[in-house]
Amino acid sequence: MTNSKLDKSIPEIPEDDGLRVQALQHLKILDTPSDPAIDEILQLVSDICGTEMAFVSLVDKDRQWLKSAIGLERFESSRDIAICAHTINDSKTSVVPDTHLDERFKNNPFVLEGIKIRFYAGVQLRTNAGFAIGTVCAVDSRPGSLSEKQIRSLETLARQVMMNLEQPRIIASMKQKETFNQNLLSMVPDQFSYLTPDFCYQYASPSHAKMYGCESAELVGKPLESIVGADRFAALKPRLEEAFFGISQDFQETISVYEQGEQKLTYAWIHYYPDADENGKIIGVYSVHRDITQLKEVELDALDKGLKLEEALHTVTRKEKLFRAIFDHSPIATAKFTEDLRMISCNEAYAKNLGYRREEMSGMSLLDFTLPQDVAITNGLAKTVPLTANGTHRLEKQYRHKDGFLVLCLVTIKHIKVVDGKNVFLSIVEDITDIRRKEDQLRDTQAMLMASAKMASLGEMAGSIAHEINNPLAIINFKTDMIQRVLSDAPVRVEAIEAGLLEIKKTAKRIAKIVKGLRHFSRSSEGDPMEVVTFSSIMKETMELCDQKFRNSGIDIGTSSLGDDTLECRPTQISQIIMNLLSNAFDAVSEKEEPWIRVSILAEESFLRIRVVDCGKGISSAIAERIMQPFYTTKDVGHGTGLGLSISNTVALSHKGRLYYELFEGHTSFVLDLPKVQPVAVKKISA
């Protein structure tokens, strides 16, 4: 706890308060309208406790805010004076019969004025993770008390309020998962459905519904017989009854389906999986249809040619062998293990990933090749995976290879069935060590390409920069000769020597400034932290590097007022974007009769817009569509890398900005939008 323990009127701040505030903010309920359902619960609180007022208080980092209230207007106040800020620190229900007799509250502003609280009863609102985010309170302007029964009722109603507060997030999460599952099923070629014991559809995948020429929602609630017809239902019913008795069914059937508005005869492999509740009662049947028309045609063709019946594809006996062969020889590393993490079986790919022979792994534990720091997580998987929404959990973890080195893997663990009262799990492992290494190599390559493009930009300016430095060097040489002549004269003219030395110093500073700009521009900035700088400082340094190049070429270049807007950025990278845009504009207009380039800076509410416009008449839509692609260039061979705009675009995106081409008043222009640093507005609210 923090805060003064001498002044009991100030609520203490728990050490884990940051996590508590995060839990509150994660619910996204602060500063939202009141909830009618919670208002009804608060009316019950007021009626049961016999108080004039009841409210739900949420305790944020520095404030208390009322989500709902009965008998008073909703308000917010400083946390330091909130009575509820004391309640969240006490796991028990807080009952204060008379605030005038309580050292903590007798001088509280809410006791002495305003709503004048004399009686207070508060119950914590706790999340599933155990964080107290606020309270449900019953208050009155008169002293009072609560019976044990009233306290229990208040605690029950507080739990109801918490359920209402968490409900929107839970519903949103469920909808997201449902959408994900629907999208996943829509991509699977097999057709899925779920039938209730009365042979009605409870679910149908889009591909299954399409087979009957309708949408998934149209099948839900309809009897299977009304969809497939009486004759086909009569053929399917005995197998479904077996499935509802708990016996899986696996068979082939000829089906008439709709395809492009016409009926077509197809062959299907059908599997019925019984679905049981926790007590073993069958509550439904999963149905999987797989179109095997092409395979069946191959099979029939083989039979027509006299091949033996046992060699035909997809017979019942061959199917079992085929599935076993797929497991054994699949390139996907797969293993089955028990809830105590003992290996039941694995395929060759799984054993090879870890450097073992398949027979060596029989009876091994997952902990045999798990790193010490991952043991606790691995032990917990057998308990947590069956409790997840779909019995599946994915994680990245490192395994210890038999030879001692580490293998980075993407692991998917699926709860598949219960055998003799124990859980069985399927583990699919993908070795992603090379993928991560290649990602690192790709980042290194991108950094090298960025450096190459930057050096190419400097190379294009080399002549102008050399001229920019040679001019002041000539001045220095001239002034040095002049001083030597003055020193040889008698009497020595001190003022002439001082003037010459001042000119030399001024010129040397000019050279140093150019060299500093070159060093700043050419260094790698990949690892630089983001800085808050004015855009004007970046623009001035960039213009100093290329100013001579434009003056020597007779190009009229101008900039609008730079202003004093600030950016959070890597200055070197932003300078590189501006340099690239100016260099491209230079190349585009250098052969024009009256070449000009304009740089305009427009400060919008949330971002800064930098536009580089030249006297060109725009570029074609075909070029504009590809101009940001890597290695695409319209320049002659040997001029430019084709990476400048691509890298600039990547840098802009990494700064949460964007770079794009736009025809502006009939001229070629490129626009760079970058988010500005926004001033933080602080609103102070008193009780």
C-alpha cells in the first residue's frame, strides 16, 4: 500500500493498483450511458436496504465515476475523497452506521455537504481475476444499519451488477469466436451439420446448405426429412438412430444435389459422430459429408478395367489402413498423449523433429524434452485445454532436441476424447526455427536495402555537396593567404587579421554543419528510439544537404511556413523520405524550361501534411498503381535503385502515417501525412 497511513481520510493505494485499473479499463464501461438493467438492480438495493440512494461506483486511477445511480444524479469526483476508494481495499462488505462517528469520513466533503452521507454500505465489484474495480453502495442522509439478511441480499445484487458489467465484453468475445469458427468452416471442403434427437438441424455449414440450394440459416430448426425427402430420410434414419444410441456411423451414399441451379448425382462419404454431455447422455449428432465423386469415378473406372475389388479406393477396410498410413507417414508432426503427459503414439515426423526414433518415444513424457521454465505451463495444459471453447490451445515453445540444441515449435494441442475416464490429447507440432531465422534475415536484408537506398540518395547529391564544401574551402584558402600578406606588411593591421579569422571561423562552421548533416543522414536509424521533435528542424537540416544541388541546376525551389508542429518520429528516417521526394522531383523537372518545386506544410487537427509538388503534369494511372512497389522505377538503367519510394512508404507506415501520389492543381505531387503530437488535456473535477 502507498499514501499516508497517518491521515486515515485518504484511501490507500494497493501495490497492484495498476493491474486493477487495467482490468477496469479492459471492460470499456467508463464514461458510458447508464444501464437500465443495472438501474433496476439499484432500485432493489434501495428498497431492500431502506435507503434514499443507491449507486454503482467505479474507481479509476485518479477518480471515482458513477455508472448508475438511484436517488441522486450521476457524478465523478477525485479518488482521494471517495468513500468507495476505501471499500475496494477491504474484501468484506463495508457498513458505516454513522459517518459522523467514523474518523475516516467525518470531514469528508460528501458527508458535510452535497448529498450529506450519514449511512453507507458498500460491496466490492470483483472481476473473475479477483480485481475490485468498484462498489455497489446503499447510502442515506440518516444514520442506519443493515441486518445479516440485508447484507447477504446486497452482496447477491452486487454479483448481479458485475455480471451485467461483464456481459457486453463476454458477448462480443463469443460473437468473435463464432464468426471465426463460421469463417473457418466455410473454407473447409467437407460439409458439416449438427442434428438434434428429433432429427432437426441445429447447425449447417455454408457448404452443406449449398448442397441443397439454400443458406445455412434456412436449415436451422427444420426437420431433416423436409430437406432430403421421405425416401432418403427413411434410408438415413436407422444409421442416425444408431448414432443417437452412441455408435459412430461411417458409410457411403449416392446423393442428388444442386449445382449451378441444376440437380446432379454425386457420391458422398458420410460419418455420424455422437455428441454426449458430461453425464454421457447423447444430446446430438455431428454429421460430416465428403464429396468423393471423383474418387468414386476412378474406382468405378478401375473396376471396369478388371482390377480386383479389394484394390478399389475408399472401401471400408482400405479406409482404415489409409487413415493409419496418413498418420504414420504424414509430414505434419503429430502425437497422442494422456492427461499425465505420457506419449501414447507419434508419427515419424514428430520423432524426427526431436531427433528420436519413433520407438524411442513410446512411453516418454512431454516433460522429457520440455525446458525447465516451461514445465509449469506444460503441466497445466491437461487441465486447461479441455475447458477452452473448442478444446484447442496453440502456443509457441522451445523443445530440447535429443542432441541438446533447442527447436522452436508452433504447438497445437487438441482435446480429442476420454478413455477410461481420462483425457486424451492430440499434439501437432510445426518446427518454425527456420521460419524465425529467415524472418530475422529478411529484417537484416530490409535494413541493408534501406541503407543502400540512403547511400544512393547521397551519391546523387555528391557533386553538389562537394561544391558546397569546396566553396567555403576556397574562402578559407583565400583568407589564409590574405592574413599571411598582412603579417608580412609593417605595421601589422590587427583589425584585418581579426576580420579574416572571423570569416575563416564562420566558413569552417558552415563546413562542419554540412558534414554533421551528412553523418546524421547516412547513419543507420533502425534501432533509434522515437523522439519528439519539430518538423521544421528536420526540414531545415534536409534542405541544407540539397540546397546547393538545386541552386546549381537553376531549379526554383520554395517552402511554405514550417510552423512549430511536433512529431514523434525517428528524425533521420523522416529526413530520408523528404530527401527522396525532393530528389525524385529534381530528376523529373531538371530538363524543363522553367523548372520549379514547392514544398507545402499544412497542419491539420491530428496530423501534419507535407506535400512536394513539381512543375510536371502528373503521371499515368498505370505507373501510379505500381510506383510504391519495390524495384519499380521509370528512370534509365543505372539511375536509381527502384527502392526509394517503397522504403519511404514502409517508413511512413511504421510511423502510423502514409505516403501517396496525388495530382494537385494539374501538377505532380507526393503527399506525406504524419500524426502530430497532441497536447494532453487534463480535466479536474471537484466534489
